[in-house]
Amino acid sequence: MTIHQYPKGRKVDAEIDLFELIHSFWRQKKLIAATAVITGLVAIGYVSFAQKIYQTSSLLRPAAINELDALNRSEVYTLPAAEALGKVGLALDSYENRLNFFRDHPELFKPLEQPGRSLEQSFEMFNRDAITLVQPAANKGDSTNPYIRLELTYPSTLDGVAILNGFVDYAINNQREQISADLKVIISNRLRELDTQINAARSSYHSEKEGKIATLVEADTLQKARLEDELKALRLQLKMERESRIQQLNEAISIAKSLGITRPTTPAAMADAAQGASSRVVRTEITSQSTPLYFMGSQALEAERAALLKRTTDDFTDNRISQIHKKMQLLEVNRQVEMLGKRSNEDVFLKDIEPLRAEVVRLGRLNTDMSHLGLVSIDRKAQAPTEPVKPKKALIVGLAVVLGLLLGLTIATVRFLIQRRQQGVKPALPPT
């Protein structure tokens, strides 16, 4: 390098000559280039040995209508496709689900272990910085086309693709299990309600049946009591009539004996007998009065009296008694009450029970296994990235070279100023 000497005592201009400075840079170009090369090499070394950070993502969209059709047609659990996507999104964003997935798959997170730090602590840092859930904002135009994008940023020591795809499947299965559990609870509650309604119908039926039986038995008992009262009264009447007849016969027998009437006769016959047998007069007796009983003669009357005295019952003398016995015999067994008591399957007689029983059968046949339920459509599964997102080699090396150039220019400028100060004289201060 050639150093120009200024004459002794010559004053150096305080202002830097730009042309002279650029000329100085050119003279020190090797220094500047060497600085840039060194910083570039340092940057290349850094990016070569720095830990590589990759990023992968999975995109979820609402499931097809037919995937949820069977569940929605059950009329027990309704789940629109957009709501199903939202449920999966909540499961993906749940810290508890992420931690449970981590605990269930420790082999995937083994590289996160560090001395003095538990695996849960390592996962806490990983979960905070590495997992990002992206959903369309409600005020954005794409809210009509819902989606969920789950992004994972991970070091090269982790199998990020397996972690992300595994966690998506875990969250979906978690929601399937939750829906299955909810469905079982709903069905169980519905069956319990139907059982309560059926039991209430059975209780109502039993109450009605018992009331009907009681009414029928009471009516039969009342009718039997009335018939018994009628029978007693009728028997008493017939007995009194028989006793009255005996008294009449006693009186008639007494009169017949006093008149000497032993056989049945008439008043006309008695008159003819009194006038003699030669009389040829024919008499015709017309009267509205009945013939007195004693004309029957004492023999007939005594025979009738003897029969009446030997009689033990008067039931055969009146047809009404036989009718009463018939009715009372029919009342001994009420066939309607008997059939009501012999019913073996009383459910067939329950009112409005068939729809409830049909609903019980339908609910019992519902499939609660949601292991294959298509909650969402996985539009894109996580794929292994071709390049890391960090470090950005070209950017870092480029910035390092630029910084090296700036550093070289700075060093060259400082050397230029030092040389000027050493070779020149400081300018005189202006008068005050």
C-alpha cells in the first residue's frame, strides 16, 4: 500500500474527500472481501450444524352428508357436519387431549427429554411453541367454507408427521367415543322414560281392572242380596197362604161334618136329596158366587189338610222361586270377573302402549358403536416436508455476507481516518 506524504506543516481539510475515501476502499478491497468471506463462512458453518426445524400441517373439512345420515336419522342425536367439525376442532385445541395423547405415546416424544426437566415440562414447551390451530374467522369471507388447519413445527429429532397424523386421529376417535357415550346416555334416559310411561300405563290398567272387578262383584252381591230378600219374602208369603188355607180347611171340615157332607156335592144336589129321589124336576143354578168350601166334603177337605200339614216347603208352588234360584245360580260365578282374573298377558290390553313398545324396540336396536363415524373429512394429511423452515440457509448466508461487507467497509474507513490523522496536521481552531 502506498502512503502519500503531505508536506510538513500543511493543514489537512476537516472534510473527508468522498473520492479519496472510495479510492481508499479500493486499495483495501482485499480486507473488505476477506471480512465478507469470513462472515459468510461462519454463517455457512452455523447453518450446517444448526438444528433443522420442519413444519407440516393437516387440513380438515366438514364430512359428507351421508357420513352423518344414520346418526341424524336416529332422531336421538342430531349432529350437523359443521358442528361435527367444530367438535373436532375443540378436541384438537384441548390441552387435556394433547397431554393425554402425549402420555399415551411417549415413544414419539422421547427426544424431548432433557436432564433436569420432566417429560411433561418438555411437552409443555413443545405444545406452547410448536402446535398451531387455524380456523376461519367469523367475519371473514371464508366462514361459509369452514375448515381446520393444524400446523406442527418440530425439530428433526421428532417424527412430526407421525405426531400430527396420530394426534388428529386421536382427537377424532376421542370425539367418536364421546358421541358414543352421549348416545348411550340419551338412549338409556329415553328407555327409562318409556319404561316409566309403560309402568304408569300398567298401574293405570291394574287400577281400572281392580275397580271394574270390584264394581262387578259389588253389583252381583247387591243383586244376590235382593234376590235372597225376595226369596225370603216370597217363602213367607207362601207359608202364610198355606197356614191360611189350613185354617179355611179346618173351618170347612167342621161345617161339612155338621151337615153330614162327606163327599163333594153342590147346593142343588143337596136340595134334590132332601125332596126325594122321585122328583123329576131339572134345576139349573146360575149364580155369581163361588160354592162354599165345605161342599167339597169332609173327606176331601181332610185329605187336603193332611197334605198341607205334611208339606215341608212351598217353593214348588210358585214359578218365581225357581226363577230366583236360577238367577242366584248364575250370580255364583261372574264369568267376566273370572276372565279378568285369568288374563296372563295383560300388556295387550293396555291403551296406547303399542307406540311406546315400538319405540323401546327401535331404541334397543340403535347402533351406538361410533368407531367408524365420519365426523370430518381429512382433506390433507400431514406429509414429510422436503425442506426445513428453519434455519433459512440462503437468507442467513446472504445477511452474513452483507454484514461482513459492512464490517469490512467500517474497518477500511477507520484505517483511512487514522492514516489521515497520522500524516496530516489538525486544522486550526476558528477565532472566537
